[in-house]
Amino acid sequence: MASIDSPTNSINTALAAQAAILSLPVTEERRMADAVRVLAMDAVERAKSGHPGMPMGMADAATVLFTRFLKYDAADPRWPDRDRFVLSAGHGSMLLYALLHLTGHAGMGIDELKNFRQLHSPAAGHPEYGEHPAIEMTTGPLGQGISTAVGMAMAERMLAARFGKSLVDHRTWVICSDGDLQEGISHEAAALAGHLGLEKLTVLWDDNHISIDGDTALSFSEDVLKRFLAYGWAVKRVDGHDHAQLAAAMAVAQRSKKPTIIACRTIIGFSAPKKAGTAGSHGSPLGGDELAAAKSALGWNAEPFTVPDGLKTRWEEAGRRSAGTRRSWLKRLAKHPMRVDFERAMAGKLPENWCEPLNALRATFAEEKPKLGTRIASQRALAALVPAVPEMVGGSADLTGSNNTDVKGVPAIGPGNFNGRYVHWGVREHGMAAAMNGMALHGGIIPYSGTFLIFADYLRPALRLAALMHQRVIHVLTHDSIGLGEDGPTHQPVETLASLRAIPNLAVFRPADAMETAECWELALRRTEGPSVLALSRQALPALRDDAAENRSARGGYVLAEAEGERQVTIIATGSEVQLAIAARETLAGHGIQAAVVSLPCWELFAQQDEAYRAATLGEAPRIGIEAAIGFGWDRWLGARGAFIGMKGFGASAPAEKLFEHFGITAAAIVVATTKLLGQEPSK
Ligand SMILES: Cc1ncc(C[n+]2csc(CCOP(=O)(O)OP(=O)(O)O)c2C)c(N)n1
Ligand SMILES: [Mg+2]
């Protein structure tokens, strides 16, 4: 298809190229691709919204992949050794739904396609994880899919190293678009994939030269394949409508010793006589006339939402292509000495007695009452957990020594070596978080990360997706306030906690001492329904607890120190400020004011407690909140008669103690605020 590559890339060139392709003899496989095209056109037309262009353009590549290369069995979409397929360009969701329908997956019948984009349909606007078992992940935010796939490919290599090739030997395939490759996250992830040599990862790039604003030349002029070559990838360029070329390139990718990207030069909206090759086909229905003309150009006569029997049969055969491979795998699994461990790991179940070493550590903390930065306490927790939970894989975005995420004797993976349980992610927070999602989605791995809390902003979109997809990923985010000191306001989070607490289904833990840190680690690991953040201090914090019997953080908040007698005030604090609340309580008692201190390490868990528990914990006395962060969200706990002590703007560069003084986040400030709130001078 030389003509389409003319530098002008005009609509005329695209239409001429399209006419040339359409004049070729029609093969059965082309017909199979046409079935994908027309289902996409029909569903978008019926929904009166959606993105027909991408499925129409990539139908050929996807058909070659799903009929000749992808290892899957429509009868069991969760088969652990299936190839993973990620539709990174999630707007092209109808491509995926059409493929699942045609290959005979249960739960994606023609009625589901007719309900594309309607409430409760598994065929949602963008692919949503959990809506159908064959949807490997939620996509739509461009760049996330390809980057998450890197994590899936890493997980495959690491599990193959642990369980052997007879149980784990599959590939990861991605279809991505121009937008995916423009997004920075994909650069991070692709660089890492090249560095690690993830040879079983293949990306099919829908190189259609079109995005929403028009020709990609408006903003996209680098030589993408040269860039990937420089990352250490194998690269290929094919006519994305030529099945033989596509198949040859995929076969080469299967043998490659490097990750492979195949630029599939396509025509967006292929077959639409007016809209093909234009942004007009990207994100809206073709319209009745154009749709009819597209079908006629393809020689497609069937009624809407109907696929001629012969074609449907061929597709269903493709959906069963690997059924025998799956049966052999099941036999191998049944006899495998590691079967029980493999099944447990893939099911996300923790090993028996996994918590014992952590309980022992908590007993030690109760006994020794160590004064530790909670990041150091976290490292002690990891030293107890990581040997006990073989699925845990740690890492840091180049801050291992600061995040304290490493465990002695636990090796890191590296290029070509996946026999390790630690990842040096490099300074790639966003890519790290997406790849961690991929590891969790793949199954068999519980990933935890490290970076500074402030750089949560560099990974937020992936964290948000983890929350949306209910994935257990754990982010160890240290240096959690002005308490980090001299590095100054660029490094001091002030709004970060509030912004993370605003993400639904994310648990944000901010433990106050070593004991709470160990408790929060236990809770994060038990939390199978979503991601957790551990916000940890750089500075050392005194031990506030000497009881280890109960995990008191489990209720999200609890009375750490009750008032002597009737409560006159309740001081609520998190993390490093709980010690200030305790100090203020003592001073206030000296003034004859009886204060209770509530530690609130996890708002989300506290909010889930019953009303009676929350009411009893928070009490009826006036409340003071203290946290070295902005007060956004605190009114939720403080009630009408509350006061908040915290940050009002950015921090500054100075030793930590000076900063707490300077910003008035002190025990003395709590005392002043209390007396003001109670309308009384402290009695002498
Ligand atoms: C992070 C992100 N930014 C913006 C969008 C909105 N959006 C959806 S598709 C698209 C670009 C379309 O171009 P391309 O990726 O080449 O897809 P094609 O039109 O070729 O199917 C944009 C900007 C998005 N989905 N994700
Ligand atoms: Mg494009």
C-alpha cells in the first residue's frame, strides 16, 4: 500500500489506497475482518455514540491476531496461561466486543452488542475490567493500556521464573493508537520494556496518521520506530490491511528476543467512502447513508447485527483454536508439584500463617517502643512480610534508600533475569504504577512501590485506574509532610493527602508510629478490593502504643488516649501529628481540661464503621483536628464546633522542627485552639 504513505496524507490518497484494497479479491479472512467492521459500525450507529473508525481500521490486524496467533480459549477466558490482549486504544472498544462476540465468548451475545454503551451492558463505552471476564483491563485513558501491558509481561516472566515454563508461558499483545504513543507514560513503559528485554510483548500500533484534531502531523513528527529501536525494541512496519504482511510480522515478533512493535499502517474508518482516512470517523456514528455505502463497498449484504452463518462458524472455530493447548496445560497443572502454590497465588490468596512474622514484629514493637520514622518501621514490616508472602514484589522509582522498600537478601530483577522480587523502576513513577496494575491484573503478584508522597501526582492516573479496577496494589509513599524538612516546598506534600482521599476505593493509610505502620501493612495486604497508599514519615516518631493484641488501625480510627473523666475536647490527628495531640492532652490536663486523642490512620476504613462506633470515637465534645497538610476534607470529622490546625499553603525549606514551629503545627497550638474553642483561659 505504497500510495498511502505519500507525504501529503490527504483524504484523496487514503481513498485511493482504500479503493485499491477493496478491488482485491476478497478472502475468507477479509470477510471475517469485515464482520468485525460491520458490527462496530452497527453498534455505534444504534448507540448514537462511539468510535467506529478505529475498529474499522484495525479489523484486519485484530483478525489475524485472534485467528492465528493469540492463545486463548473462549470457553475459559480466565485460563491462567492465556495470552493477554490489551486494547490500549480503549475508545475502539467495539473492536474488542465484536471479537469476543464472534469468537463465541459467553456473555457477549448479539443483544449485548445491541446494548453497546447502555446502562448495565458489559459492552460499555470503553472496556471496563470486571464487565466481562475476557476484558483484561479498563482502558480509555490513552497510554495506560500499553504501560499496564508491560507489567503483565513482567509478571509473566517473573512467574515463569518461579513456577517454570510448563505452567507459565504466554505472550502479551497490545493494540495501541497514535495517542497511546504520544502520552508520556508509554515512553516510560516502553523504555523499561526495552531495558528488561520483555521479548514476549508485542505491540500492534494503529499507525493511521489520524487523531481527533486531524492529521497527526499537526503534533507528531518523530520517527516512532527509531525511538523504539533506541529503547531496545524490535520494530516492523506493515500494511495494516494486508493479512499476509501482518501475519509475517507477528510470526517474527513471536521469535524475537526483544519486545516488538509493529507499525500497522491503516486507514481509519476503512470502507467508509467519505469518512475513511479522516478524523470524522474517529468518534461519531457514520450516519445512515455513509454506513450503507461502507457496507456496500465491502460487498456486505447481511441485515444489521447479523453475521452470515459460515463466517460466524469460522470465528467460533478461531475461539476454540487453543482449546487443546488449554487441556494439555490443565493436565500439566494437575500433576505439577507446585500446583497448590500456583493456584493460591493466582487466586490472590495469602499463604497460611503469613501474618505470624508480622504479629511477632508487632509484639516486639509493643515491647521495645522504638522511635522510628514510619518509613523505617515499614521496612521492618516488609522484612517480616516479604519472606512470608512469595507473591510480594517490591520496587522504587529510584528512591530505594529513602523509601526503605528493599528487604535484605531479596534480589532485584534485571535485563533477561526475572528471578527476583524487586524492581528498580528508574525515575518513572507513572510507568511504575501502570506496570504494577498490570502485575496485579495478571495475577500471582502483589506489587508494592516506593516514591515520595509528593510524586503521587506523577502516578495518579494509574492509581485511579487501580481503584476503578479493584486491584490490590500498594504504594509506599514516604516523606509525607513538611516533616521531610530541608528539601523544601517542592517536596513537601500539602494537598496530596486530601487529593488521594478524594479517589474512590483508595485506602490512604497514615500511621502514627511503628505499631500502626505494621497494622496498616497488614490491612493493605488484606485489602483485596482495591489499592492502598501508605503515607510514611521521614522523621523519627515516638512509639505511642504498647498494646499489640488487636489491630486497632483496622477500624480506621480509634481512641488512642481517653480523657480522664468527661471529655471536654477530642483531638483528632493522623501520622506524625498524633504525638502532638498526645503532648497537648497532657498540657491540657495540667490546665484542668480533659482531652481525648483519636488516631485516624485511615479515613476510608473509619467511614465504613457503624454510626455508633464513629459517634463514640469522635465524641460529643468540641473537636480539634491536626494534620501537617491542608484542611480540605477535615470538616467531615470536626463537626460544627471544630477547629483545624495544619497547613494553609506551601511549605518551606528548613529543618523539620523549625518548620512545625513556623507553621504553627505544635502541641502548644492545640492547647491555644482548645482554650479558644472552649471559651476559657487555661486555669493556672
Ligand atoms: C489521556 C487521554 N487524553 C485524551 C483522551 C481523549 N481522546 C480519545 S481518543 C484521542 C486521540 C485519538 O487519536 P488516536 O489515538 O490516534 O486514535 P484514532 O483516532 O486513530 O483511533 C483522544 C485525544 C483520552 N482518551 N485519553
Ligand atoms: Mg490515530
